[in-house]
Amino acid sequence: MSRVPLRKALADLPPYVPGARVPVGAAAFKLSSNENPYPPLPSVVAAIADAAVDVNRYPDMYATELVEAIAASLGVAPESVVAGCGSVAVLGHVLTAVCEAGDEVVLPWRSFEAYPIAVTLAGAEGVRVPVGADGRLDLEAMAKAVTSRTRAVLVCTPNNPTGPAVRADELARFLASVPSDVLVVLDEAYVEFVRDEEAADGLAAFADNANVVLLRTFSKAYGLAGLRVGYAVARPRLAAGIRAASTPFGVSHVAQLAALASLRARDELLRRVGSIVTERSRMLDGLRRQGWTVPDSQANFVWLPLGDHATAFAERCTHAGVLVRPFAGDGVRVSVGEPEATDLLLEVTADWSRR
Ligand code: PMP
């Protein structure tokens, strides 16, 4: 056994539980990782194949062409965009770029399970602020949790795993009350699925507030979870800091070209997002008709606040051929996928309510 000591902080690191891996060809619907159920478009597969012949070379370190295309699509300067190996890695780089040891990072809880891990690994201390019973972030309480030691606040909108998006008026009040030297990270991993007209517009918040950083990803709406491409949008000075803190060559050549091809096919991919949103409504309506109390969802998943029954319900789902994600003692997150998966899920939930 190795006698090399590990960093003490690792001992308390909460686990990041990956969704179960489903063998290719298995009948189960995998609704446990908020993935896009649809395979890449032929044009994206072709881009991946074309890129494969160059993998003896290092990729473009800063993913220049992709960054320029992202910037153009958002109407921001290319200097403001930093690409990385999934937005979860980019979050780590953002925190590493701003946190000194012992700084505080305010975060909602329950929220994305990678947050406490990323905060701890950045050498900072997480300050958790409970999410309301309606699954909404309590931005007022989060603003109150900011102290002179706070370096950053994580705002997950829509919130994983509970579903609602932050409203524009709430965000405006929040940003007005947080000091301008505290970084506000708006994690918009699911932004393309938002349909709530009152939801905050992250890009507008970024335009108006120099301490706002956006985090976005190609994993969800664009269906490239397996290729790991995410990015941050920040003021050029902050972006340069995030780039400096990033893993060199963090986005592979294959991933860069696939993401570019996905941006070119954006209209078609966003139509798929539209059908997932339709399924989301069908799932929420079906659950509510069965008597379930579920929070609003503006993302590609739905939250079932099952408390102590979470694990048992998830096991029941697995038996029925649909994999979902339990958070023991709290609830179950069900990703929205194909219509057949919604049908099956609603059968299990109807059965469960009749117990
Ligand atoms: N942010 C949130 C809120 C998420 O739910 C996820 C994925 N589960 C991510 C970021 C990370 O996505 P990726 O690393 O695949 O870009």
C-alpha cells in the first residue's frame, strides 16, 4: 500500500455518482443522466470521422474556430469565451482562477452534485443555502449568505435536479445586492430548454454586470455529452484568468469539430429540443393528473420529491426498464427522453401512487 499522504480535503469530498451505464442494445430507457436521447446528426458524425485522421496531432489549444463560432452565435467578443472539457471542468477552472485558500463560495443546495466537489478542490469552502420546497433557488437568502470572505456565488438556472429557472426580477435584485468583486456564476447547462417567459436572460445579465460569468455546454441540447465540450462566457480579463487556469489542450480536435458541426446544425438540434420540451410537459401533466406534487421544470428532467421513498421508487423503475437517478432521502430525478420512455415512466408512477 502506498504511504504517500493524500490531500486532507479529499477525505470529506462528497461522491459524484454517475448514472448507471446501460449496455448497448439493452431495452432499458436511461433517464438517469440528463442526456439527450437522440444520436448525433449524420453531419456531426461526418465531422467526427473527418477529425479522426488528425488525432496524431495536438488540437488547437484554445479551440479558436469553435470559440469564434460560439462568440458569434451569442453576440459576444471571442476574447470572452473559454472552452473546456465539459462545463464541469470549466467550472473547476473558473473557481481555481478566482479562489484563494479558505475563500467562501455560496451555492444552492440541493443542486448540481459537482459543485461542492469543485469548490473543495479549488481550496475554497462551500456555504450551502437551501433550495425552497418548490425547488426554486432562494436568491435572497443566497445574497444574505455573502460575507467579506465570499469570492463566488453559484447560481444554477434551471436548477439541477429540482428544475425551476431563476426569474429575471429575482436575478436583477440579487445582482444589485451582491458586491461587484464577488463572481456570480450563472450555470446555464439547460438554457436551451427554458420556456418560462419570466426566466432570467443570462446573456443580458452578463452584458450588464462585469462580475457575471455564464457556463454553458454542448452536452445537453446539442447531444454531445460523450465528447465533453463546455464553455464559460466572461469579461476578457476574467476569461484570460480562466484560460490560464485551464487544462492545456482540454478540448480534443474531434470534440472541437463535432461542436462546430453541431452549431451549424443548430436549427435542427433545437427542433429536437422542442420535442423534448413537449415530452416534459406531457410528463409533468401526466404526473400532476396522477396526484403527484412536482416542481416546475425548465430543463430536460423532472424532480419527484419522494423523500425517504426515493431509493425504493428508483428500484421499482429499474425493474420496469427505466433507469432514473435517486438522491437518497430526498427525491428522484427523471430525465426527459423519448415518448416511449415517458409512457413507461408514467405507468410506473401510476402504479406507485396506487400502492
Ligand atoms: N451544470 C449542470 C447544472 C449540470 O447538470 C451539468 C451536467 N450534469 C453540468 C453543468 C456539466 O455538464 P458537462 O460537464 O457535460 O458540460
